[in-house]
Amino acid sequence: MALTLDDIRAAVGRKYASTDIDFGGSDVLVLRNPIRLPKTDRKALMALQEKFEPTEDDDELDGPKEAMKGVLLVAAADKAVAEEFLSLIAEDEGDELPVLTEVFTTYMNEGQVGEA
């Protein structure tokens, strides 16, 4: 059985799909798979890794929280939608960090190179 270019493109589409989060109405946060990001955005994601370690001046969760927000903003197909999403989850301060962590974890798990 021979593969066609369309078969390969369809497989790539499934394997490196975005993580889409519907947060009401017509609003969908589309987080692009890291392998599909432009080089500058991939570099920005790597730079954000440094923020996952808290500094002496930070509350122990400030650095990681800001890093997760940064990752979502870089990965978002539409920055305005990402900012709207972040504003929405910030409205309930008690749930902001858990929701942000869940979204970030889902994105990272689904965005693993080689995962379907």
C-alpha cells in the first residue's frame, strides 16, 4: 500500500494537532503544538523554562505561574483570545493557579513530539 502526500499530511495533522480549549460561546483558545511554532516562538518557550525556578525575591509559585502564562501566550494562535482566557481565569483567584496548571499540563502532555 502506497501512502499519498495527503495521507502523510493527515497523519501530521493528527500527530501535531493544537490543544483547543472552548471557554464559552464562540471563544476557543488554540494552543499551537510546539513543533509547529515559528523558530522565534520556540526559542521564547525555551527561555520561559528559566522562570519555572523561583528566585529568592519570588513567592515560591510566582515564577512558575508567570512562566505558565507566558507559555500560553506564546503558544496561542491568537494572543487576544489568550489574554481574554487568562483574564477570565484570574477572576477567581482561588482557582486561577489550579486551572492554569491543568491547562498547562494538558498542553504539555498533548504537545509532546511523537504523541498522537
